[in-house]
Amino acid sequence: MNQHTVKMRELARELLSSGQVSLVLGWEKGNLWYKSPPVFISRVEDVEKLIFDEFCHNNLAKYLMDLVHHSGKIAVFVKGCDSRAINRLLQDNQIKREKLYIIGVPCPGLKDPDDAVGKKQGAEVKNSAKCATCSYPNPVVYDALLWETVPVNTTKAPVEELIAKLDSMTPDERYAYWTEQFSRCIRCFACRNVCPACNCRECCFDQAEPDWLGKANNLSENQFMQMTRAMHVAGRCIECGECERVCPMNIPLMAINKKVARDIAELFGECAAGLDLEKRPPLGHFDLNDPEKFM
Amino acid sequence: MKTIVKSRLAELLQTMAQDFRVLVPVKSETVSQFVPWQEGLTVNLEGNTVLPPKDIFFPQTEKMYKFKVKGSSVDIEEFAEDVQKQVIFGIRSCDMQSIDCLDKVFLTKGYEDTFYKTKRDKTLLVALACTKPQDTCFCESLGLNPLEASGADIQVYDLGDALGFVAKTPEGEELLAKYASLFTEVNAVPQKVEGFNLKAEVAGIPEKLAKMFDHPIWDEVSQKCLGCGACAYLCPTCHCFDISGNVKADQGYKFRCWDCCMFSEYTRMAGGHNPRPSKKERVRNRFMHKLYYFQERYGQLLCTGCGRCIAKCPVGMDITAIIEKIKEAEV
Amino acid sequence: MSIEAVKADKAASQENWEPKILVFACNWCTYAGADLAGLSRLQYPPNVRILRVPCSGRVNPQFVIRAFQKGIDGVLVAGCHPGDCHYATGNYFTRRRYLVMQRLLEFMGMDPARFQARWISGSEGPKFQQVVTQLTQDIKALGPNRKLRDME
Amino acid sequence: MKRVGVFICHCGTNIAHTVDCEKVAKTAAEFPHVVFSTDYKYMCSEPGQMVIKNAIKEHKLDRIVVASCSPRMHEPTFRKCMESAGLNPYLMEMANIREHCSWVHPDKEKGTEKAIDLVKMAVAKVVKNTPLTRSSIPIHKRALVIGGGIAGIQAALDIADAGYVVDIVEKEPSIGGRMAQVDKTFPTLDCSACILTPKMVDAAQHPNINLVTYSEIEKVEGYVGNFEVTIRHKARSVDVSKCTGCGTCWEKCPTKVASEFELGLGTRKAIYTPFPQAVPNKPVIDRDNCRYFKTGKCMVCQKLCPTGAVDYTQEDQLETIRYGAIVVATGFDLFDHSVYGEYGYGKYPDVITGLQFERLINASGPTAGKIKRPSDHKEPKTIVFIKCVGSRDEAKGKPYCSKTCCMYTAKHATLVKEKIKDSQAIVFYMDVRTPGKNYEEFYQRAVDEYGVQYVRGRVSKIYQKGDKLIVKGEDTLLGKQVEVEADMVVLATAMVARSDAGDLARKVGFSYDQHDFFTEAHPKLRPVETHTAGVYLAGACQGPKDIPDSVSQASAAAAKVCGLLSKNEMATEPIISAVNESICSGCGLCISICPYKAIDLKTITERVHGKMLERQVAAVNSGLCQGCGACTVACRSSALNLRGFTNEQILAEVDALCL
Amino acid sequence: MKLAYYPGCSLSTTGIEYNMSTLAVARTLGLDLWEIPEWNCCGASSAHLTNHLLALALPARNLAIAEEAGLDVAVPCAACFARFKATEAAVKDSAETRATIEEVIGRKYEAKYTVKSLLDVFVNTVGLSQIKTLVNRPLEGLKVAPYYGCLLVRPHKITQFDDPEDPVTIDQIMSAIGAEPVYWGYKTECCGAAHPTVVPEVGLKMLKSIYQGARDAGADCIVTACPLCLTNLDMRQKEVGEQNNTQYNLPVFYFTELVGLALGHDPHTLGIDKHFVDALAFLKNKGFLNPVQNRRDSE
């Protein structure tokens, strides 16, 4: 058992047994060695289920929305990206800070579970693509930091290369590329449901009236869906990369989100989401001197 | 046994493609699925496809009929569908079982779904035996034989360098005879199947679930579900659909498309009421349907042990673990 | 439809094809500017259809995608000049959304010229004429839009 | 099925000459939901409206489309027509086939085609229309004026004269404001106090005006007609009802401190009125400096007060009052010139501001009106005036023109020449801007009759040399360097917003610009209103202004207030945003986007799984919402929708256009 | 502490005493000044009038060498300092400029380290308190007029050091060594640069106002940090005095000379004997040349 896991269990045990919290959100080990799904712990004896390893991908902050009416305080483990989700949810008035005990876990970067499929436990596994461009591996909000912060890596991730490649294409080539991607979409909405920026009570895609999105799965509707989602999360996306990870069809969704984030930074100045509670999302305010060369 | 070396498989498929629409498992950079054979494709003989073959008979979106309003009457016109005879090559035991499930839903109990039937009737199924189960496979636990798919017209065995073909139905015989020149007759023994990583004990589960509708287990099981449709849309047996329309002024068409009981709007009614208001009820429904309701109606489980949902669930929900929980639950 | 097919289609239909252009016009400035163009009898191509909204800030980017889905060849969002918004700040939000949206459309492979925005005041009848004339020419040069379109 | 009627107007030949109206009507008859369609020569005329009314009756129409001129022209006409036919006026849409079609497209075929499209869009929209009703909000007939300077006093007097009760809240112990500090006023050179003090007294004695001095705004809630304003009455330490203003206390008070009113050039006591003509003429105790409050000893004022009015135990008091309208007249501050190293960083005692100069020449000022240098009290012979200090300077100051400095500098220079006969007044300037009645003449007199020297150029440096100030600069007209040995330098520092202007704006809820000046609703057409209904602006809080401008804006604001208060209730436009509470997740993004502060979060209780749970949702205040719809786009889940321009309506129009 | 040191041409010629005194004082203060090897001209006054790129490339080469050594750069001469700072700012400002410059000089230069004027180094790197503790000959009673000239603190956006209108660093250093800085109005006036030679009717007038200002303020001498200012103020003093029928008798010092003196250095080591207006005699008169006990520097 690694030291991280030991520290997690220690703190969780103390929090639960002292009654400081009544629920702990963490990760556990299931039947597969390369998956560390979420676990909800409310009894001290279950603390032994908690683990931390390189497959703790799930952002537990998303569950806090289900638990707004939970009586008592909730302890939640957050990596850097997850902590930004906490800030975003606080900003979106979806959770209450005083009901949380946030335990920061500086994240060394995770491994790609898809690459582990079929391999023996302990085998060499590729790093997860979503962690490659991470600028905030260390939690930005927490009540306790469980271990020392980690240095920020600045390697260029494949997603950046993809964006650069797309940028260099002609519009028709780009369109053809995205056509190929979006034709695969099966509309399972895993991207949306895992996304902490998608925190509407009822998604506009699920509404019958207005009929924003048709039920039919065709290219045009899929394009509408993904472009609308890109606009909805614009300036609110914390770039955790979960949408892309969970997409069963491997659609490179983060290329869109990263591109939009970069555009926004270029247009309106750096405004990475979920870092500063006071900073409003870039599409929620404006500056008199915003660029408008298009006029 | 009729065999063909793997390097000549393409030749066989190419020849077949002159007479049939041939669907084969292909793995691309992004996804693996059944696609119509084309020269140059590489058939994936390793492991199963990410997307099940169910959309061959039951497409995700399927147009049903056109209509046009004229005064107080409506003109209805069906879409003329030109269905070719087709062969699905390389289908695994689990997916063969799922086709059996779908057949039961769409073709039995007094109603035959014509959209499904037209395509199903014109299909020959060439099953491929599994020797290496994937990490998430557990078909054996459900009583399936990974080496012998029931219902297949032809069973294919992996013999290492070659593939061995055995006809299981007259239609299968006919097909093999048609391309006999491509095969060599060899005495061969199919490989044995390796051990399974996952197991599930389903004996008694349906009976137990009958008493577990209000059991607290559902609160726990549903807790981490995100309510997405990845499991259902990758499931070879899930077959729920919705009917919707595309209307422009006084004309349009109706279509049906896959739906998923995990979605919040799945059972939402026009007035806004939803009998399955939270994910607890939805998750319960999913597993009840898989492991109890279907058994009750059709005498078999609606799970084939293909493991796709386990592999792709964003939050690592694992049906074998849930079966285990049900087994252990106190009723 | 493949790109080649689109190109062929474009070439074939160029002759007598006329683009359909949707203009979202804010009630207080651009709609009034278009009225003034009418009062002044300033002629412009009949391809534009004006959809009146109270403020350019009311234009949801989803309306724009919907228009392209349904077969519009070009969209113009037009509102009051910065500082002149009848509702004080609506056009500043429009400006931000528009910039992000246009770049997104471009990234998706749309030609950015198909989605434009302009500030046209109630006194700028001639500007309205000039903008929609130019826009029509731009779109004509691009040919019919097939991208994002619901072909079903 | 809806029952839509379509009415195509020929507008004489205005439409008909390039649009085949009959064909449009015939085509429209085939559109879904259309049960009646016709064309007519003049739809807006009496007989035209009869055509509509009869058709509504005859064909049981439940909504109509009129295709004619711009809705900006005749929408009200046809809404009234609907009403008189017994239908909700909002079940009508117009297709603009004149301004947007017949007048701009000479080709009849194409014009007709476009007209058909426009009608099709209107029909698609009207099918989705729902009846809307106007509502009304009550108006509370009492006004609040924040700030008791000349603008506030004028606004209050005008409102009070119209018969409404008005309260002036002033944070200083006396009303009067900046004008009370000024000596003479341009261009007439009449004494500022002589024209201001009668107004102050009028305000104090007006039966409809309450002076609420030494008080500040704590909180503002509510909306037009119904503001709930909490006022903090700062502890005066003097019982105003007992005090007669005899002056014994401040004569005998042993503590002297620098007087704010005299801008540091004079002193006052710890118990004081800011200036002799103060209204109310009742003192306050400056607790930070009072010997009793600092040491617990002294109590001279209390002992000597003949009426026993001094009360050390007073505490701040909060009072909440309801108002129908608010006038904000909080005035300005002066730019702090200590950022300018070239002018000595504010360290030279004889480099003073224009307002300090006002005090130096004022007969009741610290020098009794004799111009004396602050450093050695000598009479200066050479006085240099520097204009645009802090204004028109993007690097260190403000980019804007402070508007009044050219005139007051000309006034100061004139007064120097008048008071010190053998003096020299030299003005360094960038431009001389004198738009205003008799302003240019005044400036010319300063130059021609008084011999004030105007040097066009900037000053690069001031430094002290002995008891002189060396002013180095450039005369750009002569292209030469200039060096002046001055006795005193007067800086025309810019008017800037009050340092707490932003706080107040946020409290009341209206916008302010990058310089913290309050933003008017429209720079040309609504110069005294804010974007917040019921809140008006007067005076220099909105931007640099001289006295006549401030007074006229104050009267304008008062007129707006009277217009509002004259009504018992105010009708509200039904085209406003509405919240679908079942969908709203209460994220609040709409709140910051609304320019009118019309959206708030409210807590609702609902039954979920048999439990009563609370959650927050957005709530639109129908009194404040103006119907711009910006919030609807910010709302990702479409929980907010704009009535009259709903998502459904706009999508229907878009779809219809593409059929 | 170690700093790269760029003396520049003046400090090997007309301003040699600035170099001498700087090096002497630096040793005492514990400053390790590493002279940039094979330094080249900073380009001051001619390059930036003729070729913008050249004006940036010349300082950049020197800075690049210092950057390779990983050191901040100390620059005594005000003109060099101005050029170096301008280059640093230009490189930081634009990646494009940086790339062009790097191509021209054939080296990498990313402006990772800071260019500091010698005054800055004394006040902020060494620190006033450190100087104070090392003084063993306080210059008590010496009234000095601190003269900064035009280049040292302006434009402030680029120099990023001291107050552009009322600089105080020399004043502070003078106070630290016991001297008394006078307050006067000519701290940042222009000394005339080349004008006293080229257009004497303009240049000499400028000098006159400075002498007059210093005298009116009661100063005994002028102290500066710029070799050109010193040359002008020192060399032309007699001439200006004669033109105006007076003798100013205002020796002009580099601040390093006076610091050196206060730290106990020999005036010859500091180059104080190299001035036009007789500084040695002046100092002797003031009683600052008496030998001190516990000399720190015994060369």
C-alpha cells in the first residue's frame, strides 16, 4: 500500500470518527487493476476501501451536486483539476463551501487505463493524455493538503499538436476532419454527464420545447450538440479532460475545449476557470475595450 | 474441417462481397465496429468490437414513414428500403446471444417488427470462437460457450495460422459449399479457451430480485452512476427506442431512435411528471430489466457477459460486482 | 456528402442559385437603420431576411447554428454601436459571444465570412445597405452552404 | 390548430407597386394554421382596421399577422385594433414588407418572393405567441436626494415645489457642497455665497424638504417606485432639537484642527460647523479629535452649552425609509496632484490648487480675502497658473477634459489682477476652451483688460529657489523655453469622481464608467437618467460640470422625478424575461449580465421524494426588467425566456425561413 | 555577491577615475565585479540615431555574454545604462525583436537577468546600512549637490529605478557616508551633453544654471554618477566662471569617489587627483585627507 493511500485513510478515519464529516468521497479499487472508481464512505470501517493510485481519474466534485441536501459535512478528495471544479461549482452556486471538507491531493499525473487493457498488473502503462497539458496539478482550494505539492510539467501535449494541425488546414479539410469525428458520436452524453461545467438541472438537449436538439442521431444534430456544448462550457471549462476520457467513441473533445479556452485567453486576457472565485466567467462580463476588429 | 489460412481471409471476403453485403469487425485508431467489407480492410480477429452489431438490424436512427397533411387528412408513405442479403462475419458468442435476445423482443410474443425482420431475415451469421477472453468478459458465467455460439449459421475457429469453418445450419452449409474452392479440408482441433478474469454467479438472482424492488441496495448501487447512456448504447441487448418526428410545416417524417433508461427524460411525461425521478429508480430499472424482468418474460437474462459496459463506464460501474452485491444482500 | 461532391454541386448551381441570408437586427438600432434604408429607397439585394430581436444580446449562438442547420447560407448579427445600446450593455456581451462563436465556427471548418457581425445605428441607413450588399456578395462568392446542414 | 388571419397591406402603391400583394395573400392562405388571408389598400386606415375586426369575428381568428410597414410605425395601431376586437394585443405580429421589402427591392418578382418569406416568418412566430398582459407597480410619492450641494439643493427644491416630500441626505454636517467653498462665480463674478445661501435657507425652510445632514446611505433595496433606503445618521453628539446654534461651544473648544472646508489653509475646532453660514447651523463633534473622546476629560462644550444640547452618548442610528425615486447628486473630488513630480509632488507649500485659491480670496476664508502665500503669508506678486493638471493626461492623470478649469483659471487670474494691482498673472495652458454663454468674452476680458499673460505650453518643472518658485516651461507659440520666478503657483486640478462613488453606485445599483463617474442611460437622449429605473443623476457626479450645468441637470432630474411621482402606479411592459423555476438551477450567471439588476436569487421549497427541500432559483423583478433578453442567452438551460421573443418563437421564425 | 560589470568606453578614458573608484570600493563592499570579457561599445548617442537594430544589437551582445554567465549586470555609466535598459525592454517586449537580435549577434539573449545602474547596486544590492557600517571616515560637514542628470532615471518606464522627477539614491548614499546632500532644483537638469562644445551659447548657459543652483543651495561640491556630466561640469567650470566673472570652485565627484574616501581609501587610488577643479586641495581644506586609523585597503 502506498504512502498516499495510508495518509488518505488516516485522515478519513479521523474525520469520520470525530464526527467532523458524515461522508467521504474518494476512490477505491474494483475488479480491474487499472480502474479506480469513486467510492462513498460513511462508516469508519469502510475507510479501508480508500486508495490513491495513478488511475484515480474521476472528478468527485461532480457528485457534490447530488449531495446538496446531504445532512452533515462531506469530505472530498480533490486533485488539482478537481479542485478547480469545486471553485466552478461554488461560483455557479451549486454547492456550499461550508458543507465541505476539501482534502487536496497534489496529482503526479495519471495513467491511461485504455492502455492497460489486457496487460498484467504493474506493466508499463502510458501516461494519460489529459494530464499532459495540466497546468494545475496542485489543488487550488482545500482545507487540508495531504502531501507535498508537485512541480508543474510543461510538455506539449498531443492535443496542442492536434489543434495546430487543424489550424493549418483549409476550412474544408477541417470540416472533413470534424465530420469524421462527429459521425461517430452515439449520443450517450457521457461527455456532458461527467462534466462539472454541465451543471444545469435540465440540459437544453433534453428539452422537448424549445426543440434545440432533435432526437435523431445524425451529423448535423451531433455538430449542433458539440458546438453548443463548447459554447456553454466556454470560459467555464476547467480542462480536466474527463469528457474526452469517457467518450466511448474517442472523439477528441478536448481539442475543442482547449481551442476555445485559448481563443478566450487571446481575446479577453487570461482567465483560466476555477482559479479565482471572484473572477466571473469571461462570457458573464465584458470589458469596454474588448477587441472588435470584425466591425 | 474446412480451413483457410488467415492471409487468404481477405480473398474469401472479397469473393463473398460479390454476392452479399459482408460485415466484418474492423478496428480503427478510434473505435472498433462492424463495417461493410471493402478491399484493403484488415479484419480484427483479436477481441470483440467496442460497438456491438445490434445496429445492423436495429439502427440508432431509423426512418419509419413520411407524411403530408392535406386539409383534414394525412397522406402517409413508407420509405422504400432496399435490403440486401448480408453476411456478418466474426460475430462472437456473446453477441450471438444478444441477437437471440433481440429476436425475442422484435419477433415473438405476437408482434413482429417489420423494420427489424426485413434485415434479420436476410442475414447469415458467421460466428468466431473466442480463445482469449478480454479483461471484462464473463460470458462463461452466464452459461455461454465462447467457442460455440448458438444460433450461428457457421462457426469459425481460430487455428493459429488458419481459420476453421464448420456449418451449423443448412444455410451455412450452402454458403460454405458456394466458396468451397477457397477452403482446404484439414483435420484440426480448435484451441481451448483461456481463463476468465471476471466471474458472476447468476443462479437465483432473478428470483431474489423479485423481492428487492424497495431494497436499500439501489441507493448504494446508483450513487456513482452519472446517468449517461454509454452502457446502454454499447450494450448488445439494450433495445429501447423513442419515436420522434422531423416536421417542416405541413409535412415531414417519423423516425425511431435508440433511447436509454439512464436518461433523466426517458420516462418524463408531457406534464413534467417522472415516475423515475432520480438515478436510483433508473439504475434499478436497468438491472431489474437485465436480470429479472427479461427473464420473467422471455426466460433468459438480458445480459450476455460481453463486458462492454464494464469497459466503458466512465465511473467504473461493474455489473458483476452488482450481481455479487445482490447475492450478498439481505432480503 | 463528400467535399468533391459539394464542390461539384457548388459549380453546377452557381448560375441561378441565390443565397438566403438571415439578419438578426436589434430593434433599436439596426432594425431602425434598415427602416431608414427603406425610407431613403436605398436598394440592396433581396436575399436578406431580417429577424427582429430586442437587442443583439438576445441572439443566442444556438439560433445561428440552427439557421445553418436549416439551410441558411449566411448570418449577420447587427446591433447598436458600443456605448449606444438601448439596454446599456447588451452589445458588449454580443461582442464577446460573437468573437468566441466565430472562432469556434472557423475551427469546425465553417468559412468565417458566413457569420458576421456589425454595428449599425438607426441613422446608418446607407451603412445597412452597404453591409448587406457586401455580405450578399461575400456569400455568393462562397456558394451554397452545405456545412452543418441537416440533409435529412 | 391555431386560427391565424393574415392581412397584406398595399400601402396605396407604396407596397403594391413592387410586391404582388394579392399573390402574397393567396400564398399565405396555404401556410399552416392560416385560416384567412386577404389584402387591402390601407390596412391602418379605419376601413382597413374594420377588415381585420370583421375577419376576426367571422373566421374566429385567435391571432393575426399584418404585413405592412415597420412595426416601429404601426405596431401600437394594430395592437389597439386587436384589443378592440376582443383579442389579446400581443397575439399579433407584423411583417415589414414596406421598409424592408417594397421600398428597397425594385424587382417585383423577387420582392414578392421575399414578402412571402417575411409573412411566413411572422405566421410561424405568431403561432407560438401567447397572450401577454401588462401589470403595474405602485409608486411611493417621496423622493430622496443624495448629496446636498447645489445640484442636490436645486433638485430638491424643484421636486418639493411640485408638492412631493423630498429628503436630502448629506454626509457633511451642512449642506452647501463645493459651491460653498467657491468665492466668486464665472462669468459674472458674483459672490458664490450670495447666490447659494438663500437656496440653502429655502431648502431648510421648505415644508416638503427634510434635511438629513451628517448622514450616509447604508443600503438600498427595492426598485422604481418602491426603494427601501436605509440611512445611517452619524452620531452628531449634539441634540439638534435643543441646539440653537449660538456658537458658545465652538468658541470655547480647546482643540484646533485643520479645517476640511478650508482645505488645510485654516483651522476649526473639534466641535464645529464647517463654515459660518452652515445649514443647519448646528455643530457636530469630531470624535477623532475631541479631547473628551480621546482622554475622557474636558467636557467644556457640554458644561457651557446653555441648552444642554451636547450629548456624548449619541450613537449612529439606522433608519429605513421608502422612496419612489432617487436623485444622485454627490458631486466631485479634486485630482490629487501629488503624483506630479514636476510640480513638486505636492511638497511646495506655495503650489496650491484652484479650490485652495478660492479659499484664499474668499472674504470669510482663512486670510479674510487677502491673497497671502501659505508659506510666509507674504502677498505674492507673480502668480503662475497651470491648467490641465490631472486632466487631458493619459499618462499620469485622466484622459478627459475637466471642463471648468479654463473658466475658473481666467476668473482667478482676473481676481489676482483686481486684488493686487502690481501683480503679474501668467497662465500656462494647452488650449483655452470657453464654450458657454459669455464665457469667451470673460476670457478675452482677462487677457485684454486685466493683462493676464497666457503662455501656450506645458510646465516641465517647478522648483524652489530661495523664497521663489522657478517655473520652467515652454512657450510653444514662440518656440522658446520660459522660466518664471513666481511667488505662488495655482494648479487647475481636474475634477474627479468622489473616491467612494463606486461604492455608492453599487449600493444603489447603477453603473459607472472607468473614471467612476456615474453613467447616464443615454449620452444624448437620457442624460439625467440611469439604467436603473427611478434613479436619476444631477451635477458633477456624472462628469465634470460647472454650476449652470449642474443646476440645469438638477432641474431636469427633478422634472423626471415629478413625472414619475405624479402617477399612482406605473404600467410595466409585458415583454420581459420569465423564469421557468422547475428548470432553473440557480447558477446566477444571469444576475451579473442584467444591466438593470432585475434578477435576484430567491429560495423556493419543493417536494422531492416526499421531502420538502429548499433550493435557489432566479427571480425576475417585473418592475426593473426592460426586456433586453441578454439573460436568456446566458441561461444555458433556457430556464429564462423572453416573453414576446421566446426561444420557441425565434426558432420558429428561423425554421420558417428555411422551408 | 557577483555581478557582471560593464565599464564602457568612458570609464577607460575621460572617466577613468569612475572605474578606479568603483573597483576599489567594490572590493571593500564585497562586490565581485566580473568584467564582461571582450565587451563592445554600447552604441550610445550614435547608434540609436542611425540604426535602430544596431542600437539594440550592440548592448545585446554584451548582455548575452553576461546572461551566459548567469549574472545581473552592473553599469556605472548613465548612457550605457540607458542603452542597456532600452535593449532589455525591447527584448522582453517582443519575441520578434528578440529573434532578430539573436540572429544578428549570433547568440541567445532572453533578458533573463537584470541590468542595474551602479547606484541601484549600491542602494539595493549592497544596501545603505552595509555602506554605513563600513564607513570609517565619515564626510561630516561636506555639503554636496547630488546631480543625476538626464539619462539615469529617465524614461522611468525603461530605467525602472528611482524617482524620475525627484531621484534620491545619491542623496541617500551621501547621507550614509556622513555627507549632507542639499536640496536643489537641478538634480535632473540636462548638463548640455555635447552642446558646450558644439553650440557653446546654449551649452554653457545650461552649465551656468547648474553651478549657480548648486551654489545658491549652499553646496560645497557636486556629486554625480555620469561620466559625461562630470566631464562637462568639471572641464567647463573655469570657462563658465570667467564668462560670468566669477569662480564657482565646485569640485565635481563621482559618488564612488566620495564613498571610497569615506571607506578610507587613498584619494589617489580613487583617481581624485585627476579632476580639473582641484579636488584634492578642496578635500584637504575640508580636512578629509588626514590619514585614518584601521585602513581597510592598504595598497
